[in-house]
Amino acid sequence: MANFLHRGDLPADIDLGRVVAVDTETQGLSLVRDRLCLVQLSAGDGDAHIVQPDRSSYDCPNLKRLLGDPGVEKILHFARFDVAVVERDLGVTLSPIFCTKIASKLVRTYTDRHGLKDVAREIAGVELSKQQQSSDWAADDLTDAQLAYAASDVLHLHAIRDGLTAMLEREGRLDMAKACFEFLPTRARLDLAGWDEVDIFAHA
């Protein structure tokens, strides 16, 4: 297992396969204020590739090509935020998607704990540390602890996806989950356009 930091862009010769775990780090959780700092990727092989784009230009064609490839499924946890950030700062629509948080909410109805830490513990049998969650991700030089934390958010998503898919199939909810995943780019655009806290499907 290794963590690879790539400054500027993902190297062109890296092949992460047809199913890639993806996560992002920003300075905060505001789609108005906080910009993209890192994109983490994993092929599910125990390695993590962490891209630190140039925030003055976001000129990272190899990363954008991978994220926008319709032949590559992207696994994310709480994809709604990441999809919005990637669309806003990289100009790329993430699709197709598997969101482990949506899948968890659809099938783990026996709990209200759907954060990555809880889902990873139950489905993948791993304990994730959230010590570096509040961190200066815009720093030019990231610490080993920051890189390890960033990597941990993608290293187990393949196993989580597989476990949740089996549960969704068992409960007959996989098609519903796929429909939710397909709606995520539209949900992200609504967030970016100002409807982030408005339920447009509500009667009121």
C-alpha cells in the first residue's frame, strides 16, 4: 500500500481501471466560498493517488479526462458535494457514479449512521481516523498525516460499494439507487445555482 502525491495533474501513464474511488478535499463545505484543493483516487488495489491541482488555473487535463470518462464508474461517499465542486472548479461532470452514502441510506435503514466512518466499519470492517478532517488543505506542503487521511477516504470504497450493492440487490433497491445516482449531477447543479437548502419536490 502506498500513497502517491501528484502536483498539478495525474500522470498520463497511470491506468486506474474502469471503477475508480474518488474523493475531494476543500477548505470548507461552502460551495460559494471554498475551492477544490485535492482530488484523491484509488483503483481499489491498496494504493492512493492524490492530485494537488494548481488552484490558479486548474489546468489538469489528465485528471479531467479520467473524471469525465463515461466508461469509468466513480465511487464516492456523499457524492453530491464532490460532484458540485468538480463541476464548478474543473468544469467536469462526474458520471456514472456510485454514491455509498445514498446506497447506505437506501439499504441500511436500521440505523441513522451513514457517515463514511460508520459505513466503513460495518461494511468493510475497517476503522477510519477522522483526526485530520479539519485541516488546511490549501497548504503548499501537506503533512504525512494529511496525506494518510486523504488516502483513507478512497482506499476502502470499492469494498464498501460491493457490500452495499449486495444488500441493495437483496432488498430489491438497486434500480432505485441507480436512479438516484443518475440524478446527482442535476442535484449538484441545483446546489450551485442556489437551491441547496430547498426541497423542490416538497408541496410547500
